[in-house]
Amino acid sequence: MEKKQFLDLLKKHRLGETSEQEEAYLAAYYDLFEGRPDVTEVLDLDETDFLKNQIRDGLKEKMALPQQKPVAKTKKLYYRLIAAAIVVVAFSAALLNFTPKGSGNLFSLFRHPQNDIEPGSNKAILTLANGKKIILNNAANGFLAQQGGTQIINTAGQLIYNAVQSAGGIDTAYNTITTPRGGQYVVILPDSSKVYLDAASSLHFPAAFAGKLRTVMLTGEAYFEVAHNKDKPFHVITKGQVVEVLGTHFNINAYDDEKAIKTTLLQGSVRVLAGGDMALLTPGEQSQLGGLANNKSIGIVKNANTEEAVAWKNGLFQFENADLKTIMRQFARWYNVDVEYNGEINERLFSGEIHRNLTLQQSLELLNYANVNFNINGRKISITP
């Protein structure tokens, strides 16, 4: 899809129909594909010079974003039950701090049947530039591989790219880390930016940032802590949008099965580009592409629930007025299960939080107390009214 988007934008550029935002979008794609002749061979010399100049001059000026103070951490919300919704639980030292009325034996609520499913864990596959795949959760800790002048170190749940020599004059090697359903992983990029990758997600990135930009491509969901570098902007490409930053903390949710691409800013400043539309976010704001308006326009939530947006990184499912299908999509990714619905599902909304270290059965039991009936058969959950 990304190659097609690049070529489609190039066609518009040749016809003189691209907007200023689309020119920036095109330059970001060029930066990502510069090391791939199968893509860039379609460019003539003038187009190549134009895109390089766009990266060197135009984007450097556009990316002079104001520095913002971190958004103040708000006092943790105490969620009320909404229409018999999820009960807020805390799981510590195998002890629950609440007992639903009429539940009987406390521990009978959280039985552990044979067909229960364990929560997700640190699992991922790394694909090197030569196509070799490494299952990271099976790999030993320590030195893993070398890509150009960069050493790759694997630790428990974390992949570190350590540049041991300058990237100048070295062919760019592109790597991809992919988490399966039921997996998560952390990547420290060669510029020291830190990326937390959620389940069923992937990050495509160079082993060394040699160009004028730092460009990566994301599918799924990730939380970014970008190292500040005013001379080398950081770009995140997802399906339908580009996020431009200098150094900041933000979360992107870009799963294909969600209604909108959500970019939530916690610290710093980012610019979101989508087609001919552009939005500048400040801390506490969230952009939505495809949710608030339509698939082409960017909507802004001014006072977004930032805790909910990054709850997954902190080991929680957190919901605020979420419908059942939204909740089950998160469960499906984290527990690696499929969900089917039998009959008409009630439209009521849920609010609350559940720890992601619970088993599937334990998490579903909380929904069961909100009159949601379920059955687990292998890796399939059947939901009935």
C-alpha cells in the first residue's frame, strides 16, 4: 500500500495537483524509499532533486514547531459503573480488593479452567534487510545481528539499535519488527528514540538514520518517545497520514479494524498530515482521521483522555464510554482470539479498567457480571445477549 500511495502522489505532483501538505507527504515517502530502487527508479533527475530539496529546506522550516510543556498529569479518575458496566479492579499479590455482591467465594470468581487463555507477553519477529526472520522471544539476550554500522542487541522484551559507526557512505538497511496478536515489544531506535509496540503491530525503520529525516512506518499501535533533534525531524507514516515531530511523546492507534486513526499527544508538539488536510496538536489533544468527520478530514478532540490512550503501555485496558465490540477488539488482539456475536448485542456503554495481566477468563468474568454472556472454545469467544 505505501508504494502505491507514493506513486499516486507522484502522479499528482507531475500534473501540478498536489497541495503543500501532499508535497510534504511525498517527501516523507521518498525519504523512506530512497534505498529501494524498485520504487525510486520511476523518478527523473528533476523530481529527485525536488524531493531532496523539499526535505532539506521546506520541511526543516515547516518543522520549527513551538516547544510545549508536558501536559499535567490529571488526578486519576474514579469511574462509576455505567449501566452495570465493568467493575474497576486492582490485582496485587494475587488478592482482589473488591467482591461483587452475591459472588460467594472470592476465588471462585477467578477460576482457572483448562480452556483458559493466558494474557499476552513479550513476543515479536524481527525481519532483517536480507529477509532473515528472527523470533525475538526465542532468541538469547545479547548481540543479535549487525546491519551496516549498527549493532542489534536483544534484551528481555526490548530491542536496542546501537550505532557503532557513522551511517555516512553505508547503504541503508531497513528492518521490520512485528508483534503477533498476544505480543508486545519495545524498540530503541539508532537515534535513541523509544517505541513501545502493542499487539498485532509492526514498525518498518532504517537501521541507521542517514538522511535529512528520521522516517518510520507503523501499522497497528505504538507509543513514541522521540529523541529531540531540531535538524532532523522524525516522521511516522501510517495508512492515510504522516505525523511530523522534532522530539515528543505521543501515541498512534492505526489498526485497520478501528473506525479512526487516533494520534494522542502527551508532550511536545506534532503536525498531522492527511491528504490536503493538516492539524497541529498541543499536549492533551487527539487527532482522529476517519472518526469525527470522514476518511479524508482530520478531527480534533481538545481534551482527550490521554490516560485511556496510553493505558495499554501501562499494563491496563481502560475504557470510557466504550461499546462491547470496541472492548472485544482489544481483547482479541491481546489474547490472540477470534470473537463471534450470536444475536443482537446491546448498545450499552462501558467505563472502567482491567489489568492486562489477567487471563482471558478472568477478564471476561468481569463482563459477565455486567450481563455479558460468553463461551470460550479453543481460541474463539462466542458472545450472546
